[in-house]
Amino acid sequence: MGADPELNQAEVQQYPRQPTAWGSAARNYLNLDTAILLGILFIAIVFRFHNITLPLVDVFSWRETSTAMMADNFQQRSWNIFFPEVSWTGPGPSYQGREFQIVSYLTALLYQLFGWHDWFGRMVAAFFGLVTVFSLHRLTALCWGETHAHAAALAYALMPAAIMIDSSFLPDPSMLALVTTGVWLFARYWTGGSSWLLPVATVSFSLGVLAKPPGLAAGAVIFYLMVCWIVEKKRKQATRVFLSGLLSLAIIAAYFSWAIYLGRTYPPFHVAGSGYIWDSGFWTFFKESFYFKSVWNTSVWWFYGYPFMVLIAVGFWMPPPAENQKQRTLSAIPYVWLVAAMAVYLAAAREITSNPWNYHIFHVPLAMFCGRGALVLATLPWGNAPSPAMVLRSICIVAVTLVWSTFPLVKTMKKPVAINGKLLGEELARLAQPGDLVVAIAPEVGDPVAVYYSRARGWVFPPGGGDVEWSKFVADDDTAIAQLEELRAQGADLFGAAKNAADKQDLLFVEHHDGVIDYLDKTGTKLVDSDDLLVYRITRP
């Protein structure tokens, strides 16, 4: 078996007074690697914390504001983390079956300490993103060495998808940070690390999966290394891992069983996540070609761009050589992770393509392949020996990815598409009296951004929850008026709509439901009628 590089580093640091030239050179090398890692972390900070105070109005507004509402309700109504609650289904309680709320709960604690700021959730997510950069670097160093670790971590730091998700008020950054840390710590344990690494890795990985179920894909790496131990007849170590895995799975299963129970017991009877193959059927997925056209469009126009996609492809097809069996085993880790993530995708393709932040589980292996691809292109045909040409080529690769991928794609994803929803919410907040309930239609129908910024509770319109479709308008005005009357009977006080509000069929509210507006003119009091907003006070029945 080959020597573990991280254990060798520990041995070098253990004898700092050795006067040998080799020891001095090794210490200088370690210091250089540390400096490079710190530089990469600084780059990641710049890209994730740039414009961190942006309101929750970007392309992920819908999911971000739901997460933000749960943080609000933890701080304002109940600190019980097992009862996550949104504010867009009426006066409540509006408990929902959701992931274990790590990001929203930490954000609620910040609200309690420093007051409410809508960007606190972005900041918490960004810190988790930095944890991912670090743990990805160390995992890659174990698999492929320090040079590849630098390249992979830099690729992740600059990848548009990773920047966008890591700076959004979503649970996904905590998921990836925790499962990557868990896999890295377990890989260290597998290479002969201290026994305390196993329980810490188990806790970290379990919390990551609780934060978002797709994180379970990373567990394939742990299972793979456990099987390698069984093949090597190291049954004692494999048994410890197996028992730790059973405990982890039991905790995960128990929590999500509770989440499903909670979502099915309380109105609006909503359990987060849909579009799985067992819901739609295999043939539906097959006829849609497993939604790969959507994957391609998201990859090209949002998440990666052609430069990153080329680097990922090159790195995938040209893995680094391994010197011995142990290194070959570790070198396979990104491939095992990618295959497991693909299995998750095939089972939940419609859900993942509809909510693209779920792609985040792919970004560890993709960053590793991207870093490998960049090194291959930078060092051809001279090999790994440093040279001015290699440095120049590396600078050109980074420049191309920045100019043709990172800058334009992040700008596109951060475009404030839901700004009128925020303006509507702020107008409702100005007009609302204490205890008022609001009904709001954001620019994207179903997006609760206006309810969130109203700082009140209420409903999106058309009202949704459970199996009800709330991202498109009903066919006729009579049905919509009946829905509005039902909300009025439940205590709705204010009705607001952005004039550019459109459903997923591209039907404008002001055109498709002009009869509803006529009805409101007759039964309510018009408070605002501007170029962008329409607000009524609803008359009590």
C-alpha cells in the first residue's frame, strides 16, 4: 500500500527541528500549498459575498422566500426546529414537510441577535459554501494530490452554478458542505486516520442528508470504500463503518418520516418535493427523454457555460494516473460520486430540472473533473514541469472561464426578475394594519415573494398547497372569484397584484382575469393603481 499523503504531512510537521534539506523543502512546500488554499478561499469569498445584500428577487426567489419565511417563523412564533412553517397559506399554523432546517434556523438566530435583514440567509449559505471549498480541496488532495486540489477548489470557487447556489437563501449549500466534509473525513479515516474521524464523519454526513435528501448520493463513496475494505478482508473496520451507516440511515429515515407525517397532517398538506419517477411513471420520464434537454439548457445558459463544460469533459475522460492500488481506489471517488448523483437524477429528473438548485450534489465531482481538465490543457504537451508557457496557458484558461462563463451567467441568474413582487410586498406592508392578512400575486404566479416582503401572513393567488396547482391561473373568472370569496371568508384584508404577473402559461393576470378586477372594483376599495401595482382593501362579507 502507498503512503497516505495527509499522514505524511502530519509526520513532517511532527519533527520541525530536523536540519535536513528535505525537511526544509517539505515545510516550504506545505506553506506554499497553504497560501494557495487561502488565496482560493479569498477568491471564493469575493464571488459569494459580492452583492450579498441583494433582496430575494433573483431567479431562485420562489424557493428563497419560502426558506426565509421559515426563518421568520422560528424567530417570531416557535423555536421548535421540527415544525418548519411558511406564511403563504393563511393565518396558520402552516407547517410543511420540509428538510431539516439548518440554514433557516441559523438565520433565525442571527435575526434574534442582530435584527431582521433579508440577506442574512444569503450570508449563512455563503459561509457553508466556503466550507465546501475547503473540504473539496482536502478530499481532492487525498484522491489526486495537492496540485489537483488547488485546481478543483479554484474551479468550484469560480463555477457560476456553485456561486449562485452558495449565495442564495437555500438549504443546498449546507447539504453540500456537510456531506463533502463527511466524505473527506471518512476518506482520511479509510487511509489510516484517527478513530475519532469516523463518528465525526458520520455526524457531518447525516446532517448534510437531513439538510437535503440528494446528499444521500455522496454516501455511495463511503459505501464504496467500505466494500474495498471487505475485499481486503478488513472486516473489523468495515463492520464499524456498516454500523455507523445503519445509525445514520435510521436517523435520516426517522426525520423524513416525521416530515412526511407533518406535511400530511396540517394544512395546506404540503410535503416539499414532487416529480419523482414513482409519481409520474417510468414511461412519462422516458417520453420526455428524462428531461435532458432541460439539463442541457440549464448547463449552457445558467450553470456552467461552454468553457466549464469543455473542462469537465476533458477531466472526465483523462483522469490522473495512479501509482498503486490504494491510490487507484481513491482516484475513483469522483466517478463513484457522479454515478450516484446520476442515479438520484434519474429518479427525480422532473423535480431536479424544475428546481435546478438540486443539481448542487453534482458540483463536487464536476469541480474535480473541471480542475483536472484545466491541468491537462495547461500542461500539454510539456507534462507537469512548471514553465512560463504553462503559467500563461493557465491564466488564459481562467480568463476564458471568467469572461465567457462566470461573469455573464452569474449576472443572468442574479437579475432581479421578482423586483415588482418585492415592491408589491412593501406596499402591502405600508398599507396593512396589525393582524391584516394579505393576498398577493407576484410577477411569477405562485412565488410568495410579495407575501414575504409584506411582513404579514396571507396567501399566494391562486391559493396553493398539497396537490393544488398554484403556478397557473384557473380557466375562468367565476372560479377565480369563488377562490377570492373563500379567502375573504377566511379573513383576507388586502389584495395586491403586480401588473406584470403571469402564470407558467404566460397568461397576464390583468388580461386573463379582468373580470376579477371588475369584481374587486365593485366590492373592494382600490388603494393603489400605478404602472406596476394594483392593491385593494377587501370589504368584509
